[in-house]
Amino acid sequence: MNAIQMILVVVVAFLAGMEGILDEWEFHQPLVACTLIGLVSGHLSLGVMLGGSLQMIAMGWANIGAAVAPDAALAAVASAIILVQGGQGVSGIGTATGIAIPLAVAGLFLTMIVRTISTAIVHIMDSYAKKGNWRMINVWQWIAVCLQGLRIAIPAAALLAIPSSAVRAALSSMPSWLTEGMTIGGGMVVAVGYAMVINMMASREVWPFFAIGFALAAINDLTLIALGAIGLSLALMYLALEDKAGKGGSSNNAASGTGDPLGDIIDDY
């Protein structure tokens, strides 16, 4: 990559780091971060494919109580840079996916450092709040948010500083059993992440749609656009049935809906 591409990658990494705490424009999501890095580096298709694989993993990550989820932003940015710098093309996606998991866990250490610093910043902002100095409160708030961006931008810049030839040599020197194992492990983690999402969404009215999608996905003649159109149509049909269940039917059913529009309509008849 040339200097301009490297600067753009660092900018994307900075935005991804800030979005990891702001969660507004979703730059920290692997599908967005990897796609943007692929776009600015001239490897858009690789970025989209890697982002799609990592997104299926990240969908199963969530902050629960005091437990902080692995850092999806660092995993996405670092693995995308390694994939682009490695020059292995599509065959390197599995390796990059396998590398992303330990990177996501390592990102938790950086998150702890930044959040510890942010605790001190909160006390500084409290002191300015007592004085009624709103301008300095905003300044320190921006400093805290920018620290989150630097949390990803600095490791990204460090990876970019490594010559691409060195990255290629390191990836090429990896034995086949390791690269194949990382590819298989990355695929299994994707499946586990998707299973976690399904487990959270599992309900009586969702399972039939999942079964329909699973059966349709096995038909080779259907493209992704066709599957998307079918999924959108099913979603619109479900919303229409939900609206009918809420407005129509008997008074008892309208007063005590079960939350399952299909079941409410069936029970009404």
C-alpha cells in the first residue's frame, strides 16, 4: 500500500475505535471496518468476504453485566490489514479469520487501559462541572473518545509499518497443519457465533422461518439476491400478520395477545 492508502486505513481504524464506544455509525462492526479497509487498499472483495465471516462471529458477542465482549474493532482492522499485506488472496481469509480471535481477546487489554484512563478523565470533568466550565467538559469528553480511537489506530499503524514482504514471509513460513487448523477453527467459530444468535432469537414463531431459509439455501439455482428477496417477502408477510393479529380477531385475543401473531390468528379461528 502507498502512503495515502495507509493514512486512510489508519483513519478507518480510528473511526472504528471510537465507534466501539459510541456505537452510532457501526464503523467498529467487522463487516463495515473490513469493507472500508478493503475499499481504501484496493481489495474490496477480500474486505467484504473477510468482514462477512467475522461479522457472523461478532454477532454472538455482547457485553453482559461486568463482562466485556472481545474487541471486534481490533479483530476486524488487524485481520484485514494482515490479509491485505499478506497477499494470499481468498485463500488467506481462513487464516485471517483464525488470527482475528486472539486479536479480539488481546483487544480487551487495550480496552481496560483506555477505560482506566477514562475513569481519571471523569473526575477531571467533575471538577470542571463544579466550576460550571462546560467548554472544558466537552474538551475532555472529546479527549476520552479520541483515546478510544487511538486504541485501534496505533496497533493498525504498527501493523502497516511492517513491510508487506515480511508479512508474506511470516504467513508463508507457517506449516500447513497450522494454517489449515486455523481455517477450520475460524469456520467453526463462525458457526458457533451464528448458533449463539439463533439461540437468543429462538422462539416458536421464528423456527419455521429458519427451516424455510435453511431449505432454500440448499438450492443452487437461487442467488443471494433471490434469497434476500424471499427473506424480505417473508418478513413483510410476518409484519402484516402481526398487524392483523393486533387489530383484528376476537376481543379476547386482542386483549391478551401472546406475542405470536401466527398463533394468535390460528387461535382466533
